[in-house]
Amino acid sequence: MSLFSKKRKPVSHVTGETDHHHNSGSNGSSSLMEETVGGRHPHHPLPPIPTNGHHSLPPSTPSRHHHPATSSNSAASVAKVTQPKLVFHCQQAHGSPTGLISGFTNVKELYEKIAECYDIQPAEILFCTLNTHKVDMNKLLGGQIGLDDFIFAHRKGRPKEIEITKSEDALGLTITDNGAGYAFIKRIKEGSIIDRMKYINVGDHIERIDQTSLVGCRHYEVAKMLKDIPKGTTFIMRLVEPLQAGFSNIGPRTNPGTAKKSYGSGKETLRLRANGPARVEEAPDSVVEAAVEKINSLLESFMGINDADLATQIWEMGQEKTNTMDFAEAIDNSDLEAFGFTDDFIFELWGAITDAKAGRLRK
């Protein structure tokens, strides 16, 4: 019998199989203009990102055009208030001029704006990273963008088909998705089946398994499909690499360097939401970061998914709750119910939340 008032869907635990990254998106539309200005190749150091007002929120100012009162409105008319646009810098990761984009409220709209800026199709964009042109999964753009973050768009490169025999229970893949219909590899477990196949790389989009297209599938759907492949089965995985500059896309996987350079301060972020407008928020503090990191690790070990935005949603859902029952009920009454969290997993999540609130977790 379930420990909670509502029976939860059973979910088998997964260890080391796959994980996912979730980005929400809706099909809203916006018609702000973009422009492309001269830039430099992202493989050379970028100049400091200017803080010229594009990435701040100055007080709204009244319009110069004031309309006098009419006979139908005896009160003085109120001056029109205009909200300043947030404008972000972007480049294509393999090299391009710098573009300016604005007017998006979710990931799908962001891709549309970038595509419009560079006269390409939105479907050409696999994913975006922040402040680095490298395929760095720690810098993936999710549901939040720092107001001075520099966006790099990674486009489709060459396709490849790999024959894989599932000789072990787990393939050793971590899967994420871009919030716009593409699932791709976020991490490869050392010593795993996939790790031994040197032409499969982090950042590769999983386009098809045998004859089944995965375009439009969410991360957890791809994870389940890979997990459900019987041990001993041989299958064909069609992958699409991110486009790279020069000759760097020829040859097997190499170990990435450890040097990292960040251009964003992250003091304020633009929070992208699936439902409702984007809004500017303060960057998460150390308690929130530690909680999200812990919840994310639980998502990976229990369910084979890794999703910073989902982890943030779980933290926010449990932050104001005082007991496990209320927390479980809140999940069951939300869109998270579709994940079928088990009772054991709910207890683990609640433990992470209470540890974070008590200051027992440190980032």
C-alpha cells in the first residue's frame, strides 16, 4: 500500500543508464527585430561583454507623446510607459559575427530568434551553451539566462550511424534535451559500452534508433526506449554531431581540456517559463544551488534523468511544505505526476529539501 493518499505509478530504478535535461517551451510568438553586427570568431578570446544598458532593467520612462483628455474622459490621461527590451549577444558556436537577439519568453522562441538573426532554420540548432563555444554540458542553456550571458548556438553537423550491441544492462549514456524536440548525449560513463565506441561524443543528437525517429521526443522518453532495449540486442543508432570549425570534427573523441572561461556574472537571470512570460529574477543563492544539485543527483540515480529545471521545480514545490505528505500531494497535483515518482523517491527528495533548508547542504 502506498504511504500517501494517492497511489503513485511504479517506476523501476535506473543506475548509470541515461539522464536528461529539460527545457520548457511553448509556441508563443514575438515580433521584435534583431540585427547582426560585426563580431569575431568564438575560438579567439572575446572582449568583455559591454554593460551598455542592453542587459539591465532601467526604470521605465514615460512617452513623450501625451494625449489630452477628451469629452468622454474627463480625467487627465496617463503617460504611456514603455518597458525596455532585454537584448542578448549571441554567436554560432563554429564561428560567426555577433548577433543581438531579444523578445523571447521560452527556449523555442529563443531558437527562432537566433535562426532569424542568422537566416537559418530553427531546426538547424541542436542546443545552446552560455559563455563558451565549446560543447560543455555544464554550460548548457536551460530555463535561466544571466542578463550578461553570451549565447552560443550549436548547429547540426554531420550525421553518422553506429551499430551497437547492448552487451550490458546499461549503455552508460546520460541524455538531455533542448526543449525544442532534440535529445542529445550529455554525459558518457567511463568504461561503459558507449565509452568504448570512440566515435560517439557528448553533444551528439540521437536522431533515430533503428527505424524509430526520436525527433520531438523528450529526454525521459528516449531514456526509457534505450533502457527497454533487451540485453544482447544489436541496434543502429543514428546520431548528428554539432557543427565544428575547421578540422576539429574529424577523428575520434578526445578528452576535453579543463580550462574554462566565463563571461557572465550571473547576478540576475532571465527565467524562461513554459507557461507565462519570462521574468527577471535574482540568481539562485548557495542554498538553492546546493538543493538543486542534490535533487539532480537523485533524479539521475533513481530515474536515469538529469534535469536542472526539473530539479528547480521540485525544490520550489517543496520549499514551503512542512511534511512529506503535503509535498507528495503537491507533486501528484502537478504536471510532475506524469513522471510516476515512487514513494521511496519522494522520501529521498524530501530529505534533500529538508537538508537544504536546514543548511546541511553546501554548494
